[in-house]
Amino acid sequence: MGKTLKIDIFTDVVCPWCLVGSVRLDKAIATLPDEIEVIVDNHPFYLDANTPKEGVLVADVLRAKYGKDPREMWDRVEAEARKDGVDLDLAKQPMRYPTAKAHTLTRLAKPLGIQHEFANAIAEAYFLEHRQINDDNVLADIAVEFGFDRGDAMDAINDEHELAITEQLATQASEQGITGVPFIVLGQKYALSGAQPQQVFEDAIAQTLAEMD
């Protein structure tokens, strides 16, 4: 008899560690036998809820926050990404954009059964293709690739009600005590914070499955 494992992942599109963490989680999931069904639910989190519409220079934000040049921080995450075959060069994506619209489309992708893949695609478009994920047309282009109707996608990311739902969910995540992402919950039981090594994800998944009825 197979088991179903639910995984909840809180990320933000503009978080490089989320990109790395998602890749490692997916690799860990890929090692599971076919009889294990995995359902991954993506949830919104705002790395910086106050990012202006036009975006900000990431380097300026990091210098202001940490008082030093961000190159050392970038080198670290880029090195970790390379370990997983991800050619990440953060200098090629100097801007951080607001992510409410990206999160809204990701949330609406759930009924289509492609939510996690869609979330990964937006992150890859931002970090690896260096696209402006605050641009409606860029988001709609990605959405169409995953089966959205273009008009529906455009309507959704400009719908104040849908954006308000996303805002509420992101706020709830922070109120629940999530202060950094990626934040991953396995089987509604075990939580992992950060872009853990693949083996850590594999071990935690194995433990979760072993304790399931």
C-alpha cells in the first residue's frame, strides 16, 4: 500500500537560497519509490514586503542591512548552487522586485496540478534568465507555458481581491513565526529551515514516512 506525503514549502521568488533549497528538495523527492505519492504545496512569503513597484538594487539593500559589500554573500550561495548543477550568477540579476503577482499566479496554479513546477519556473526565469518578474507580460508568458489562459493570467495578477488573498497568506506565514525561507514542513509534522543539503531532506523525508500510519 502506497503512502502520500504532503510537503508545504514557503519561499519567495527573489530569494536565491529558495532556488537552491527547492532544487535539493526536488532531488530528494526524486529518490523515492514510485509507490510514494508526494504532494508539494507552495506558499507565499515576502522577503521584503516593502519592495517598491519598480524594484530595488539588491546590492544597495544588502549593504544597508549588513554594512559590507555583498560579494562574499553572493559567492557563498553561488558556490552552493553549483554543487547542484545550477549556474547562478547573482550579478546578472541586480534587481529585486515585488512578488505579490508571482505568488498570486503560483497560488492559482494549484488546481492545475503544476503549482510546484510553476513556482520553480518563475524563480528560474528571475535568477537564471534574468527576467523582470514584476512585468505582467513576463508572468503571463510563463503562465501560458503551463496551461493558463493568457487573459485569465493577466486578469488574476491585476485583481485586487486575488492580490489581497496572497497578501493575507504571506502575512500569516510571518505571524506563524516563519522568519526566513525556504521553510519546509514535511507531513505537517517536521519543519526544516534553509537550503539544507539533499541528504538532510532525504533523511527527514524517510523519518516522516516511517512514522506515518
